Amino acid sequence: MSSDFEDMGEMWLFPYESDSFKDDMEELWEQLRPLYENLHAYVRMKLVEVNIHKPISLADSILILDF
């Protein structure tokens, strides 16, 4: 690791053109969060409809299934 960086995270962010890349990504995530949460709820509902007997937590990742 080059001595120009304090840590690996800083080194990984270096190639991006924006000095505020990390903040830009946080703002983008906050804009996308409602869509993600609605999509997650929709998939949970569909899984219940196909009689999946395993409880699905909001904290679980969305599984990709071929319906």
C-alpha cells in the first residue's frame, strides 16, 4: 500500500473523479432505499404466496428465484 493513503478504503476511492464520492453514494443510497425496501416487501409477499414455510426477516437478503 502506498504511503499516500491512510488506509485501503481511501486507496480504493482514489480512482473516482469526485472528491465527494463517498457522500454521493450515501445520498444515492438514501434515494434508492424506499425502492429497495418496497421491492423487498413485494418479494417477501410473493414468497408467502408460493407457500414458503420458512419465516423471512426484513434483515434477510432478497433471494433470486425463478418463478
